[in-house]
Amino acid sequence: MSKQMSGLKSGSRDAGTGLARRRSRPVSFELLPGLVLCVVGALLAMGVARLLGTVSPLLVAIVLGALLSNLVSLPARLQPGLTFSAKRLLRLGIALLGLQLMFSDILGLGWGVIAVVVAIVSLGIVGTMFAGKLLGLTWTQCILIACGFSICGAAAVAAVDGVVDAKEEELLTAIALVVIFGTLMIPTIPLLSGMFGLDEMTAGMWAGGSIHEVAQVIAAGGALGGAALGVAAIVKLARVLMLAPVIAILSVRQRKLSDSSSTGGSRPPLVPLFVLGFVACAGLRSADVVPESVLDLAKLLQSALLTAAMFALGVGVRIAMLKKVGARPFILAALSTLWVATIALVGVLLVS
């Protein structure tokens, strides 16, 4: 009898061990359905963007994801992979974005234009935060919109969220606002540049200093002319480079809040790993040690990663949620767009 009981216990342990292995093993498989959906969404978005020519695959991915989630009821098993894509793939894509930057190109703008870029980002964030406070929005909602509109759009929004840990609806609202207002800026800047009588170089600097997404800047710069396109892209990438110090400052703030909190909690890193990766990639590109073939492959991979991440974020954008947040975030987005564009215009006119 004792031997039988011992055998049963042994069998139970074996069964328990087997069950534990089966439970631990599928963790990566839990990500698979959502990851596959994001890969398909990214491929579709990149194909559509290629056909249309001047549209960013990131923006197409956000729209496709939003359409899918609002038209179809998605199963819960997709969520782990969607979350992984929206966080991990996004951070890797941001790190690789540094390979598009060359410090020499940015220094070639001259110290006057560099000072204007710093003013656009710093004053843009401060002004947006002030307006958001007057509107009664939360600090996290304000900082997401402020950084997205002042630095580099949806990628900046998601990068900041990785440090400040905003609510999901605040993150998704900021992403949606970047798409809406950044897209409206594509025809607006060329139109206003013509009305103001700006030459191509000045108009290009204005586009690069005021429009939210890199791809949106490229679209507007292309409409302004060849000379405008080149300078617009470099000015915009100078704004992208400001992502690193801004994230570092926000991380220090969060660490101080964590230290002073009575509940304790985990402290964020002084500088997030993906920001260090971003700076390291920019350094490698600037040192000219990366072969052109590797740069081409890295650019494709970076675009694919960010597109997949934006598709995942787009899935979370629901019309009911945007209705729920009300008009105040939209008002702040409009004010921030006008504020950043005004700073950029005054700045480029002063240095031109």
C-alpha cells in the first residue's frame, strides 16, 4: 500500500512537472498570434505606402489597426503579441532609427538652426504642458502630446510612455492626434509657405521644424521642392536627436518621484536602454563604420519594426475611446501644433 502511495505521489510529481513545463513552454507561443497579425499588418501597410508613394507606412499601419479593431471583434489571445509589438518591437525600432542620423549633417545646419531646433523642442514642450494644465488634462496626457508634437510624432509618444507609464487611453489618444494633426500639416505648410513668400530653403526648414512625423515632413518637403526636401529632412532628424536628452530628463524625474513615493515601486533606469541604443547607432553612422549594405538592411528592418509596432498601437485606438476622452485633448493638439509651427517659423526667419 505504501509503495502504491509512493508511486502515486511520484506520478503526481511527474505529472506536475510535465504540466509546469507545458505551462512555461507556451509563453513564447502566446505571443505568436498577435505577432503574426502585426507582421501581416506591417507588410500590408508597407505595401500600401509603397503604392501611394508619399504616405508613411507607420501612418498607414495605425489607420489599418484602428479600422480592424473598430470593425471586427478581435479574440483575446491576440493581446500578448500586440502588447509585445507595441513595446519591445517599438523600442528596438527607435534604437535603429539612430542609424539615419549623422552628427555632421546636423552640425552642418549651423549653430543658429541648431539653436532653433532646441528652442522648438524645449519651448514646444513647455508651452504645450502649460496649455494642457489650463485645460485640466493630466500631466501624463500633456507630456505625451507635448513630446509627440515637439519631437518626432508617434515614436516619441510611445518612447515617453515607456518612461512615464501613462494610461492606455492617454497613449492611444496621443497617437491618434499625431496622425490627425500631422497629416493636416502636410498640405498646410506648403500652402502657407507660398502665401508668406518663403523661398525653398526657408520653407524646408519650417516644414522640418514644425511637422510631427519624419514621413510627414518628407511628404511636405517633396511638395515644396528638391532643395526644401533635403533641409527639411535634416532639421527634422535634428529634432529626433532631441528625443535622447528629453527621455533622460523624464527618467530622472520619474526616479525622483519613485524615491519620494511612500509606496516605493521600481525605479526606471537613468537612461532607458533603447535610448542608449539610439545614441550608439547614431554614433556608428556618424563614424562611417557601417557598410552601406548594412545601412540599407537596417533601414528596412527599422521601418518594419516601427510599422508593426504602430499597427499594434492602432489596434488599441477605438472610436468609443476617442469620444470618451472628450474635446480637450483635441484642443490641446491644435494649440500645440500652432505653437510649435509658430516657434519654428519665427526661428527660421531669424536665422535665414
